[in-house]
Amino acid sequence: MLQFSQTDSPASTHGAKSGSDADGSEFLAFTLGREEYGIDILKVQEIRGYEAVTRIANAPVFVKGVINLRGIIVPVVDMRIKFNLGSPTYDQFTVVIILNINTRIVGMVVDSVSDVTTLMPDQIKPPPEMDTTFNSDYLIGLGTIDERMLILVDIDKLMTSPDMGLVDHQAS
Amino acid sequence: MAIEMSQFYQVFFDEAEELLAEMEKLLLAVDLSDPDMEDLNAIFRTAHSIKGGASTFGISDMSDVTHFLESLLDHIRKGEMAITSEHVDAFLIAKDILKMQLNGHKFGAEVDQEAVADVRMLLQSLAQNSTHIAPPPKIESYIDKSKEEQFRKSYRIEFPKVSDVEIDTLGEELNLLGDIAKESLDDNRIAFVLNTNATPDDIIAICSFILDPQDLFITEIALKKIPPKEKSGDEPGYGLFDTPHEQDEDKLGYGFFDPIDPAFALDRSPEEIMKGVAKKLDKDVSHHVAGAHDDKGAGKKEGSNQESTTIRVGIEKVDQMINLIGELVITQAMLEQRTNDLDPIEHERLLSSVAQLTRNTRDLQEAVMSIRMMPMDYVFSRFPRMVRDLASKLGKKVEFITYGASTELDKGLIERIVDPLTHLVRNSIDHGIEMPDARRAEGKYEAGRLSLSAAHQGGNIVIEVSDDGGGLNREKILAKAFESGLPVTENMPDAEVWQLIFAPGFSTAEVVTDVSGRGVGMDVVKRNITNMGGVVDIRSARGFGTTIVISLPLTLAILDGMSIRVGEEVYILPLSCVVESLQPVPDDIKVISGKGTVIKVREEYLPLIALHQVFGIEPKFTDPCLGIIVILEVDGKRAALFIDELVGQQQVVVKNIESNYRKVPGVSGATILGDGCVALILDVSALLRT
């Protein structure tokens, strides 16, 4: 239960990170539908293929179930279902990004993973004031590399949000 | 520097906590009529270690209290005053105060400064009293002598070059072990000659506070007489002016000013005098029977002599190891499954290796699981104090006995059993055991017997809280049950009547006595134990006492499960909840409009819960008559669960879902099956509530 308290201030932590890190930060780029997203590489534990999950009864549709990750029970969410992007097909190319969020481990299904890129602070623009698939609360900003544009997601904040329903929010 | 120190605080806190517990254990074991010198020394050492640690970390309030504690203990230890129950009480209070201070530093808990001041005054006044009751100086000198004669060994300890201040400190510390004399060596170094019963290890332990033990030279020398009353560090090189004769004359001189008849002292051996004084002091000591001193003392002494060779490891590390072993077991099961299909002749060597692996894995699993196991002593050891305090508060006499303190139980369970047990023990003293007068009238011993026992029985541990008090009052319980509208009849079997006291809101205080003021009720005890997967039973006979039997699974980590299938999904039912399984006939199933379905099983209507409806699964059968009905029982509630088929019975390793996900309604945990898939463990009590 301790870890929840940390989620109250993710904005300040990422602000400090992108502000003080002169060498820029590394982001893992992945695609959902036609959009390209980026998440902090330090939050990524590993990338695996999709394997049979055990369904959890009465869970939201985007929660595919739980898997056995070397003896640890890990929930898997399908971001394509959550955000109505791409087609939720499951084959040998389906990718699960295992995230490590405040000592909790979560698997996230995406369409594909492209690469790891380094973004300098000046390459990150604040998110536009408009409706995006992701609530702009969960965005760090937009990263531009040449012609590419990455939507940088504050994955900590997203995964612990009541929206995802992955953690118990007793207080709320 | 401050940062460097702070990481050692935790070590000090842990250590101090252990020392305090040790101190309490020793204090409770002290036999007032014949205190064991070793025990007193051990108590003194614990106090001293706490003081040392506290002052190292600059926790002055704790070192303050321990200082007073230590000086009073020192008087007793040196035989200047006999230990009385008053002292033991004061020490116990001081221990509590130290614990409070420790918590204050550890968690920032509140510290009652008044209580701290009180206990300091108490210790101080007791220490001062020693001057009134302490033997006159004459006898003291004899005692000194006799003590000196008891010393078996003499050591010569050579120190490297150190400052005078450090030498003084060392001298003071070593003086605690025995008599000491200081010598100067040629090259400005200092050596001590120590007459003591302590071992060189003790000396090194003390010196290592200040010096590198490798710089010490300790040699055993022929027992050398050291002038008594000498305090090292008073004057450098005091040891060189060895003037025993003068001092002896001094001592004899004291005798003439002594109010006691000199003949009294001279005619008798020092030992006799000591005994006489001790007896005199002991006379006004009320001898209380709060614990079975003899039984316990013997056990404790054995234990305290064992060198503790333990390492402190974080519980997460152990749990991680258990997880990894669980993983290994699954991998091994997979391997075994795959090799089963191979031709046994062609692959003989591979198969024998796999069999070997199976054995090794099982051994390894057992060994690792045993790490989490802790002896019940961890729980039992906190009761003597509680029993003693409570008994004296209530004016009862209680003899407290424990059996099977070395029985091991999972750490997780041990921590959770403390509260229910505490409640049961308090209940036994409060309501079970009668007042001494009443007991005498009934022809029983004045002191009631309260016993706590633990023993393994199959895969369970059975803990019993037993008293020889008045027993439960059947009529009163039944009357109270009628009053609260519980379904009871006059001719219920006793066992069922006793279970009534576990009903929520069924206050035992009103039933048996009107003494109350306890934290939790019996219903909470029962619920706690049920949550641990345990069962509570009561045996009671009017006038002969009550025994409460708690039966717990050995560990929370492994569960006997029944795997079941609904549609494509496999779930695990805890076997402890499964009563029976059956295939119903259509006539037995009745629909109550608006209330759901019930099933008639042996003239009893049970609610029928269809798992596929609760969990939204596409089932193989929708007609209960084609599938299987499992009768479940938990907390005395029964229901029938409709599933597709039973798969099998197996032991499963329980994994937590909530560590990475939120709580899932109807599911208590998860496990990993032999094929590596995850299966959810059903929360039967939650299912029955739906």
C-alpha cells in the first residue's frame, strides 16, 4: 500500500528527471494502431511474446488476465483494447512489454516495439491542449526525432490511475 | 559521519529489542529464594549491552535508564543486596520503559517522560535502600574475599599503546568481569591482570569496543592475588604498589567499629554470613507464584548457554528464495511430465537423472520452507510476563506452563496467532481460573494451572490453551443464546453449545463474569483463526476447566486444493472447504422465485451457486444434473457450487495476486499449475456470501 503514496507526485518526479538530465532520457518506442508512443526505458523490465493468460472473472475487457512470469503472478492489459487502437489479434508477433511500476509488475500488450531512442530535453515539446487518445494528464509531452513524432506517456501515472483499475484505490 | 551512523541505527534497534526480550525472559526466570549468579550476570550483561549501544548512538535517555538499572543490578550481582520481588518488578517496569523509549526512537512513538522519571526514581531509591539493608562493610569485605576465591582463572591482558582515557574506560569495563590490577610495561604500554570467571572471548568482546582484538595479547597466568577493593584507573600504576597486608589490617580494623558482634562474623565462614543476610532479607519478601520457576528455569538455562549462531536476513530475501524454489518445483514437474512419455529402456539414464532431480528438488523445497519456520517459543515467551501481571492484578494465583515451545510454525502464521492466543490466555485467567478462596473451597490447589502447548499433528499444528478453572457454564450460555435469538435447543450437544461463544456479539464477559475491558471478542479470535485456515475447538467440563484447541495448517504458502474445471478454465478450491461432491437428480433442484436456486441434499436445502454465472464463463453444462455439485462449508455456512467437472486433488503453492494487481472478488490467490499456467484459487467464504 505504500507505493500508492508515491504516485501522488509523478509530475514532479518526471519534471526533475527531464529537467536535470542534460544527456537526455531514453525512451522505448512502440506502436499502437498508427501512432507511435514512447515510455521511459527505465520502467521496462523486459519484452516478451504473448502467451496464454488466465482470465480474471469480471475484470474489465482490456485486462486480459494473469500470466506466470517466473513464479510471479503478473496481470496483462491490452492497450489496443483499452484505447480502441489497432486490432486486438494475438499471434507470435504480439508483444508484451513487462513494466516495473513502483515495485509492481504489469504486462502491457502493444502492436509492436520499434526501438530505443534518446531524446534531449529540447526535443520534448509540451503536450497540445487537445483531445488525444490518452488523457493529457498521462502525457509527458511530444518527442520529435527528424520526421518521427513520439507521444511520450507517463506510464507510472497511467498504470496506477483509477482508469486502468490495476491497483486498489481505497481512498477514492 | 552522521549519515554513516544512521545505517547502524536499525541494527541497534533490532539488537536492543532482542536484548530487552532476553532480559525479560531472564528476569521472569529468576528464582528469588536462590538466584542463580549466572542469570544475574546475564541480566546485567543485557542491560550493559543496551547501555553501551545507546550511548554509542547518542540515545542518552535510554542509556540513562539503563545506567540506573545497571547500577542496581550491580549491587545485587555483587551480593551487596539480595534480589527481591520488588527488584524484579522494578526491572520489569524499567524494561517496559526502555521498550517504550526504543519505540519512541524507532517509530517516533510517544514516550511518557513522567513514567521515565518515575522508573529512574524507583531504581535509584532501590539502589539507595541497598545502603540500609546492605551488609555492613565488614561483611562486604568478606564477600569480596570470597568472591575473589571463586575466581578460577587469571589473565594477563596486554594492550597496544592507547590513551589514558581509553585505558581507564577499559579498566572500568573489565572490572565488571572480576578483579583487576594494572601494570605498566617497559615500552609505555599498559597491561591488566584480571581474576575472573569469564573466558578470554568475553574479554576480547569487551575490549573490541575500543581496540582491534588483534592487538590484544591475553595470556592465562597463575591465579594472582589482587588487592581487594582496588579500582583500576584510580591511579596509574596502582598495581605496582601491592600492599595487601596494610589493607587486611584496615579491614580487620573495621570489624571493631561494627555494630554486629565481632564473634558473629569471625566464628562463621563468609558463606554462612552471606546466607544469613540473604535469608534475613528474604523473609519480608512475599514469595509469589506467578510462574513455574522450576520447570521453566531449567529449560531456560539450557537455552541461554547455547551460542546463538544466526544471521539476520530480510524476510523478502527468504520469500524470494521460496518463490524461486516454487519455480524450480514447477520446472521439475514439467520436465518429469515430458520425460514420462519417453521409452524407459532407451532413456534409462535420463530418466534416472530426472528421478534424482525430483528427490533433490523436494529436499531443497523442504529445507527452504523450514527457513520460514519459527519455534512457538517466539509466541510463548511473551506470556509468562503477561500471566504474571494479570494474575497479580486480579489477585489470582496462576502457575503457567508451556509445552512444545520448540514446535515450529510458519513465521507468517506465528505473527498472526499472537493476538488470538493472547486473548484466549487472558480469558482463561480472567474468567477461567477462580479466585484462590474459591479454589480452596472446591478442594483444588490455590494456584490455578494454565498451560499452553503446541504439537504437530499430521500437516497441522495443534495449539492448546488449557486451564483447570471453573469451566464453561452451559446453562448461562444457553440462556444468553436464547436471549440473543440464536437457534438453540435445550438438548444441544456440549460441543455445539461451546461454539456459541464464538458468535458475534456474544459477549463472554456477560456470560461468565462481569470483568471485561478486553480488546477483541471471541468472534474475532475465531475469525482470525479461520482466516489462517485453522479450526477452533473447545473442550470444557464444569469445575474441571476449559481447553481451547486451535488447529492450524503448518504454512500459508501451501494449500491442499481440489482443482475443478468450468468451461475451459481451471480453478482451485481449498480442500478444507469441500465437504462432498455429488451429481444431483432434477427433482432435488428447486427454484425459489427471486431468491435463486436451492438444492436438496439429505433433507437440507442449500443455496446453489453456479460458478459459470458468478464468473461469467462459457460452461460445458448449464444443467446442474449433468455437471457436478460440490458442497462447500465455511464459517458454518454451507452452499452447493455447480461446476463442470472435478480435475483432481493436489497441493498448490499459494501466490498473491494483489502484489501486482488489485483484489479480485471471489478469488483469494493464484497458483501455478504443473504446465506453467496460472490457476486462480477461489475464495469460498466470499462465494458463499454472494
